[in-house]
Amino acid sequence: MSIVTNSPVMWVWEKLSGAQWMDAWEERFHGNPNLVVHVLKGGKSLRVEVFCETGKDAEAIRERFGGRVRELKNADWQKPYQIPPPLKIRERFVVTQEDDAGKLKAMRDTFAGREVISIPPEMAFGTGDHATTSTCLRFLVDIAGKREPGWSCADLGCGTGVLAIAAKKLGAGEIFACDYDPFAVEVTERNAVRNESPGIRTEEVNILGWTPPRTYDVVLANIFSKVLIQAFPVIAKTLAPGGSLVLSGILATQAWEVFEAAAGHGLGFPKVVKKGKWVTAQGGWMHDLKE
């Protein structure tokens, strides 16, 4: 267990959960090195913990997910966290959790020709190295290469904002990024500034009750399968004619159910990539795909 902190006093948020939700917890806090998931005796339940430097951070998690917060004192949590190697996306991007200015400059020199996107690990999902996010990024690069600059984009469930930031750098014009988690919206805004990607409109939105004000040429939805299935009526209203749709956050065991629900709204996915237990798909309107 590697805990990132410089403080002798810490807070820990913890919650008991059914074992069937392990994938959801791991994905929700993916990229946060201070997440610990304990499988309890018998294997039917979990204790999920996130270690925080401030009580405010811990309380923010409690308000969103329930559970409880405890203060820890006089413990040695200063074990070094190793930033994973940068992730290369096609010939276009390098995505890294590094945020040190000097190291980022060296990385830009090393990967000349690619843009470096810095997404430090925080409690919002999507540092780029998870299979779902990385495959979305690859699909996004491919989509942008076939569109004229100025295409519009909606990132539904933006997490850290890495997809919206990549869209901006790939030539998107109007970009809308939303998440049901207000912390994710804040993180997206910080990361947009960090990566010099102005003009991304952000909003705290529960898409299940959202009415899109317009349609978008490219729609990205990296969301859990069960939410995707419920959200297809909204997603269908968000995607413009001739638009491209990228879905992820789909467990392979639930993929067929997701694609059946999408087909009921006229959406199809000729490109599907499976990485480990996760599936990512690219498609659009079925009538456009047949032409």
C-alpha cells in the first residue's frame, strides 16, 4: 500500500460494501494511489478506504457515498508513490500523471511530436491509463482525423476531463463536459487550465434527468453499464446526425445488454475493443453506418 502525503496527521474515509461492487469502486477511484480495498472474511463484502490529507477531502467523499471518516495520527504514511510510465496514444498524445514542470518539459523533449497531457491522480476517475479511458482516447484521435476542425463534442461523465482536453487539442470547437460529481467538474476545470485547454464548458449534471440543449458531432460516454442503459434516451438526443459515439465503462459480461439497449434507440457499434474485463465501442446512428 502506497500512501501519498506529507502530513503526520491523516483522515480516512471508509465504507462497507458488497463484494459485487469491487469493479465499480476500483474504477471510481482509479488513479488515486490512496485507495485501499479489503476483501473481508468469506469474500462476500468489502471495506473500501481512501486516505486523505485533509478532513475536508474525506468529508467530500462521505457526502457523496456515505460511510464514515476517521482521523489518523502519528502514523507513517510517507511511502513513495511511483508515477506510472506515460501512456502513448497513437502518434498524437502522451498522457502522464506527472505534474512537475521540469519533468513535464523533459517529457515533451523526449516525446517531441506528441502533445503531453498532464492528469495528476485525484479522486475523479480518468487519469488516462485505465483501459476504458485509454481506448476512448485512441478512438477519439481516429475520429478527429476524419473531421474538419471545429467539430462539437460532449463528454458525458467527464471525470478528470482528459477526454474533453484531448478533444480540444484535436481541433474540437464547442466542448461540453459534465459529471454528476461536483468534485469531478472542479477537477476537469483545473486540468483544463493545467493543460492550456480553454473554452471547455463544464456543468454538474445527472444525465438521467438532463435535457441536452443541442446536439453534438462527437459524444463520449465513459459511464458504468447500468447507467448507460438508462441514459440511451438522453444520449440519442445528444448525438447529431452523422455523429460519432464512443461508449466505455462497460464490463464485458454486460456488453451485449448495453448494445441491445443502444440498438433500441437506433445506435450501432461496428468497432468494439475488449481489454481485460472492459469493453469500449465506437459507432453512431445505424442509418448512417449503413450508407
